[in-house]
Amino acid sequence: MTKTKSRILTALALTTALTAPALIAPMFSAPAAIAAPQAVQDFSDLAAKVTPAVVNVAVTMKAGADGDDEVRMSDNNDKQMEEFMKRFSERFGQPARPDGKRPSGQKGQAVGTGFIVDAKGTIVTNYHVVSRADTITVTMADGTKLPAKLVGGDDKTDLAVLKVESDKPLPFVTFGDASKVRVGQPVMAVGNPFGLGGTVTTGIVSARGRDIQSGPFDDYIQTDAAINRGNSGGPLFDMDGKVIGINTAIYSPTGGNIGLGFAIPSSQAEPVVAQLASNGRVERGLLGVQIQPVTKEIAEALSLKADKGALVAMVQPDSPALAAGIKSGDVIVSVDGKPVDGIKELTRTISAMKPGSSVKLGVWRDGKDMTLTAKVGDQKEESAIIKAKADGKSGEAAKPEPTAYGVSLAPLSPEARKRLGLDGEAKGALIAAVEPGSPADDMGLKAGDVLQQVGRDAVDSPKAAAEKLKEARKTGKPVLMKVYREGMTRFVAISPRAA
């Protein structure tokens, strides 16, 4: 596996349930009947049926290309383990330097798994297996080696389609219906762990709908079937020999199997594979907004009845959202009449729409419901967001007294604008200092942030911001602040400190 999404397993303290003491049986009672042992499930017929369609994927990368996987952690506190994991190569048999990179000029190699989905040689695998490939070779179960071409890949779902040419029809498998998968049902994984070759492992479906924070479309099937490095892109079969998932990620403190494997469900993979096979890319809808979750504090600040929906932090220029009249600070609560519980629902719903189609958005603005109509754009035309770096040093004379929220404000001088990457049109008040232990500090604000809005009102100076914060404090409710940092804007709801 070239880009195993390793995770740190949080240890859970398990308690043993105490059973009631057994009753003493009569001295001469008849022995209890011994239950007949259950037969072990036989997967041999299933393995013989499907393994001919599973292939090993070997990738060679250009000299100088960094073939070492980025180790993504699920918690910011896992930095030490991240550094530890970076010292070891994700490639089987490929040693890494202490800095996690290969020696200069040395070609990178990777191994993964794929499976054939039609007799003409269309192969499905993970995008992270082949994304940096110079050459790709697949090895069939009978040892036949064939050169493969990358038809298309999608990093958001981590899926890719390859194509091989053969003078005879190839064995293949088909997708099953992952929506009917039940927790506890038996499954079989086939893959290429550590580059050893075709390997079959079995287990059950442990859970469905897992979100492991790896991307906007996380909806994984969790299984305890052994999955290791090199299994990436391999199929997860049901007992009918249908592919119900593509093995993609593991949670592990060591990089090896501990019974927590994750597979992309076929219901998500099949339409993506179809688009990749036909035109090499995935067509997705786009609104052009930067969104964030609605917390309880934000819901209270906006007088929302529940902490649901997606808060619009920024509207991109020349976007469908801007044309539809969506504004920063709006909360999108529904799409075509269907409620939006959170940001993932909105992302998935819009992405699944055909570019050019119209969509009705339910929006909460200034304490009122309203409906806006947007024409869905195409993600390939998405405008890039300029990410200016701020060094966090104000260089300004801070106000002598912080506000009731714990921030000291200063003007946006030309020097500060240059340092923060702001043009002359940008307005706001520079946060020159944040008082330790204050409400602003608790919410993560820091020196160098720019306060652009308080409640629904834009602010263009420290004086205007301070006045709005003073007014907001009188309500006793959390106040919504729009803050700019490093090219991105975000809303935070902050309660004032006690008087």
C-alpha cells in the first residue's frame, strides 16, 4: 500500500461484567447436554471463484519523486507517533532515510491491489496507489504480467481506474449493493499485503457509515478482516462474490492489522468508477462557499432553533453562490427541501448534482428563513483561494485594555496588510493580543487574526469593533465574530466574561 492512512488507536478501558454465582446442582443430577460445535464457515469456493479477477499493482515512480506516504493522524496530539511513522517507508522492502525520503536519484516503488470489473481489462484500485506512477504493472493470479495505463483518478474518494490490454477476455467481478450490507455479516478481503502476493482474509462487517476524517465523502464500511499495507485498492466481497467495498485504510499504532480496516462502499464507488472509466474525471457540482459546522454557541448567537446546517464563512468570487445572493454568515439549512444536518450532508448533496442544474437552498439569515435559487457550477472551474501567510506579529500598539471578550485591537496599517497578504480594500480590526484564559483565547483566536464582522455588522476599525462588542455584551448571549486568518475566514461564537 503506498499511502496507508494510518491512524492512532485510542485505548479503551474494558470492564468485565460479573455474572451471578452459579447454583449448586443436585449431587446425582444428569449431566447437561453438550451443544454440538458449529461448523466453521468455508470460504474456499468463494476464494476460487473471485481471486482470478484480483491483481497485484506494482508502481514505479520517477527518480526524485517522493514516494513516501504522508501519515495522516486523527488527533493533533499524535505528532510524536507521526514523526515515528515517517521514519519508516510505506513501501515493502524500500528503506527510508531518517527524514522519511529516499536517496536522491533513486526510483520509488510501491505495491497495492486492484480488481478487474470487465472482460476488456478495466481495473479499479485506490488513487493513492497510482497517483505518482511513472509505470504501472499488474500481475494476474496466474502470474501473467501486463502493463497498465491510468485512465483517471479521483483524490476526494481515493479511487482510480486502470486499463490493460489482453488478447483474451479477462476474468472479472461485479459490484454488489452496499446499501444492503448488515453489521455482522461475513466478508472476505483479497489483497497483496506487504507485497507478498495474493492473500485471502476473512471477517465480518464491524460497522457502517464510519467517518475517519480522511475526506469530505467518508462513509466507510468497517471490517475486522485482516487488512495491511499493500491491501490498498483490493476488493471486499460478500458471500455471493460481489464487491461491496474497496479496502482503503486502517487504524493502527504500528502500521499493521489490528482488526480495524475500512473500505469504500460500492454504492459510493460504482458511480465514480463509471465516470472515471468513461471520461477520466469525476464531474461534481459546486456552490463556491467555504463552510463550517454550526455549534451550539453559534446557533444561540444566530437564534437558530438547533445546531444544524452549514454556516457560510466565505463566498468565493465569481461563484454560483455569489450569483445566487448567498452571503457570509448565512446558514444553509436545506437543499431542495431536504434538511441539511451538517457540512458533510451539504458537501455530498451538492457534489452529487449535475453542473448546470438549479437547486433551491433554504437559508437562515438575520433571524428569518428565506429561499435562494442557485445554478450549480463545476468543481473543475473552482477558483483557487489565495492563502497568504501571516506571521502573527502585530507590530502595532495594542489597546491598553482588552475588550470583555479578551482581545486587544489595533488598526490595519499598511505594514500589517502587507504582512497578512491583505489588499487595500480589506477592512477590519487587527487582533493585536489575546488575553490568556479569556473567552477569545478559549475559542482559539490569536494575535494576527483580523476581526471583520461582529454579529451581522462589518467593522472597519478598532473603535467600530469595540463598540459593536460592547453592544453585544449587553445581550448576555454569545456574539458571532467573523475572523480572517491566513487566507481563510471563519465564524466563532464567543461569550463575554462575567462582569
